[in-house]
Amino acid sequence: MFRHAVPPQPSLLPIVCIIEDRSVIKVFRRSFVAGLLSLGLALLSPHGAQAQGQAQAQGADTILVLDASGSMWGLVDGQSKISAARQAVDAILSKWNPADRLGVMVYGHRSKGDCKDIELMVPVSKFDAAKVKAAIDGINPKGKTPISDSLRAAAEALHSTENKANVILVSDGIETCAPDPCAAAAELKKAGIGFTAHVIGLDVADPAAKSQLQCIARVTGGVYLDASNASSLTGALTKAVAATQGTKVASEAPPQPAADPYLGKNIRGVARLAEGLDPISDEDVNWSIFKRAGDEKGAHVNTFYGAPFADNIAPGDYIVEVTYRQLKREFPLKVEKGKQAALDVILDAGYVTSEGAVAGGAGKVDDVIWRVTDKGGKVIAQEYDAVPRFVLAAGSYTLTLTKGQSKTSKPFTVTAGDSSNVQMTIDVGKLIVTTTYAEGGPKVEKDLVVAVHQPAKPDGDEGERVAQEYDPESKFDLPGGSYEVKVTVGEARGTASTEVKSGAPTRVTVNLNAGVVGIKAESAQQIDIYSAERDLNDERKRVAVNYEATYNVALNAGDYVAVATYADGQTSEKPFSIAAGKRQTVEIKQP
């Protein structure tokens, strides 16, 4: 029941922005941030009264309604949707018009299966950025998505202001808590509170869901707009905001409701993570239909993609294999002639994601490997995205994050129906190594081996080799600590000690103090290079050997002797010197 002490004032325009994320649709991942940022247009735009050229005595009243259902741990633009939402809200708060009052309503953040889990966390009041930020940062997604009751609650919260209630609803699917959100929207419209819903269908593949969303807009006098990605969502939100200001915007919904999109289909399938939870809406769900052969799978009949799905199949007994990312389940199916078969399967699983952070650094990790193992150490799943998303059966697991030579692990438990974020921090820094022949150059561009070792052992033995690369600019991801970098180019050697810090790049240039010699000894079968200096035994140390008549090799700066050996056993030698950063040419004549 809504009562008015005074008639609604068209010059005061509160806007309710409802960000609705009922499911974990894969393509939806990139769109949530862009959509929420677009809402800033509504929050910062001229008021309806200003569009009529009237002065405003006070700012707009706004309620930001955020979806905190479990699917908010799904991914968008490489990060969890709840994290993206926090960042987007922060961006809006930094540009907020202090004259506009703001409230925050959240649902699904306290209970996993409660359709009444709707809370006005920040009542409509004078703008307080710190209070809003604290509320948003404290959200832990876990529950369901009550669209109808959220619309009612938002309208009731704004009722005390006696202002018109314009709603922008962005939804990717169908209401599951209430039987008919279209009827709820019609009820609010008839209550005489100036309620209008502009609805955006975000990548809605389910025709029944699209029809329902179109109906909400139609019965309240709003517009319906389709959006398939982040860019088109931004455009659709811009149009919806314009519609709240009185601009004429063409609706993409048909004037009359469409016929039942599932009419004539004899099989429909929905999947749920756990008993009593919302159906999954995700194109990653596959339904493989096999003929039943006793208790086993027989011949493959067909595969349907996406959840929910509806199609036709011949009457008979089947086994349905449901695959959802890392999860696989089998269910019996009987299709009878003239009857519709309904598959409503419980996967007994949960969603798991992680936003790995670098110790001492900012932002998420990238170029990583995520590995999930069970209690016995068996690898269950492996992903390479910066933020992974796993669908796992209820049970106990270990998540291991690897980046280069750094690794960290953490045990976790999956409860059916839960959506969890396993927070992990990895100790890793970037070591970047370049090599020069001499101080200041030239750089070594090829034929080099760059090895990173632990520091030398107390007994003087070489430290354990940690990693090895071969690029002119070799890059290593290493745990923080002390290392020795050893570079080999031909027969030249160079070493540098360095300290790697987690979260920061470390650049090292190894100066070989070397040059290159080109030796030519026509008809020689072997060329040996010795150090020029003889030891106490009057012997020269052999530095290199080659079994061709020409030899190009890098050597550390110093004095050497090249010795050519011929087929008849005769030898000929020639001394030469190597200067750092220079090339030397040596020709040996046969005796």
C-alpha cells in the first residue's frame, strides 16, 4: 500500500539503478563493469526538471541496488564481478554530485538460499562516500536473486520522498524467487507512485527470460533494450538514462507479448548447483544424450548446449551426461510420446574462483597456472587465466598458483551451492637480464645462455640452478631473494649478483668483458685455442676446440694462442689478443 501526503513532484526525479546478475553466463563476464560505470551517467546527468529549464532546489534521490548473489564470484574482464563492481562504484563515488542523495540496497549477501535477503545497507541520505564504500567493500556474495521483491523494496524506500520512481533494470535472465515479476511491476505501476521500469536484457539467450523482461518494461511504460556485450550495454544504459529524463527512446520489445517460445518442445532441461537454488544460466553447460544400454550409456543421440535448454527428442529411455566446465554428472531420462520430459538436475557442486595477488605489488597476477588437486594429489582441473573459474563437486581440494619459479598452495573446501573466492598471495618478482660485451655495449643479441642460480654454497660449490633462458632480454619470475646470474656466450662467461623483491621488477646487465675472434686456418682439421699464459707446469690451458678450418667464437678479454692441426700431424700457432667489445681476425698459415 502506497499513500501520498502531497502529489508527486515531477521536478524531483529519483533514479533506482538495479544491477541484476542472476547467473554466471560466460559472455556476461566482460559487461558488468562497463554497465555499472555507465550508471554514472544517470547519477551525474541533468535532472528531469533541468531538462524542462527549471531550477533545482535539491539534488536527485538515488538508490543503487547491487546484486550480491553467489554468481557475483563469476568473472568479468578477468576479475570477479564483485571486485569489478567495487571498482566501478569507487569510480562513480569519486565524481558524485554532493547535492544528490544516495542509498545502497543489496540482496543475496547474507544467506545462500533466502529470497528475502534484501537489505537497504545505506538509507537514502546526504551523500557519504566513506559510508557507501564501506558497505560495498563488505559485501560477500552468496545468495539468490529476488528481482520482484527488490523492485518493491526500492519503490518503498523511495516512497517517503513522494518522488516519481524510475527504475533501470539490467538483467541477464529470468526471475526465480517470485512467480511473476511482470505482475509485480504492473502492481507498482497501478499503485500511483509514478513507477516506470526501463529494462535492458544483457545477452539473454533464453527466449522465455527475454519475454519476461520485455513484459516488465511494457506494463510500466518503460523501454526494453538488448545488449550483447560491454559496448552495447553502455549504449543501452545511455538510452535508458535518457528515457528517465523524458527523452523519447524507441523500445525494442514487440507491442504485444510473444507466444510461448518453448511451445512444441518435448524436452526441457535446467541444472542447479544444489537443491533449492536458482537454475544455472550458462552456455558452458552441455547435455549429451545417449541411448540407455542396461545401466550403461549406449549410442550417442544428440548434444544440446546451454542451460536452460529446450528441444525435441524421440520417445525412449536415455542417459544424459551433463558437463559443466570441470564437472561431469549422469542422469536417467525417459521421454514418453505426447508428454513433455522435464530435466531438473542437481549437480551437487559449487563455484570457485581466485584473485591472486603479488606480495608487495599491486593488481592481479598474470601468466600463471592454477591447478586444483584432490586429497590424493590427483589433478582435477587446470587453468591459465589471470582469474580462474572452476565448477567443482562438493569436497576438499588444494589450489596451487604457479608463476614462473614461484609457487603457493592453499587448501579449501567446496560446499554444494556455494560460490567462493580463494584468496591467494604469491611471493614473486620479475628479473630482467640483458648482456653486453663491454661496459656500455654492444649488447649480446644471440647465442647466449642466461642461467639463474641460488647463491654459492658455504663450501664454495655452485648454487642450485633455478631457471634458464636464451633471449637477449631474458625474463624470470622468481621468489624474492638473492641470486647469481650466469651468462655464457660462446666461451665467454659473465656473472652478476642480484636481489629480487616481490612485486617489483629488477633489471640486471651482465658485462661479459669479452670480444669475438674469427680464425681461419686453411686445410686444418682442428683449431684449438689456449690461454697465452703457461702455468707452473709450463702448460697452457685449453679454452676451446673446433673441428673445422674456420672458427668464430666469443672469448673473455685477454691473451690467447690459436693452434691449427693438419692431416699430416703438423701444427701451426698464432698468438692474438681479445679486447672487450671488439672483433679480432686471425689467419694461420700451414707450415
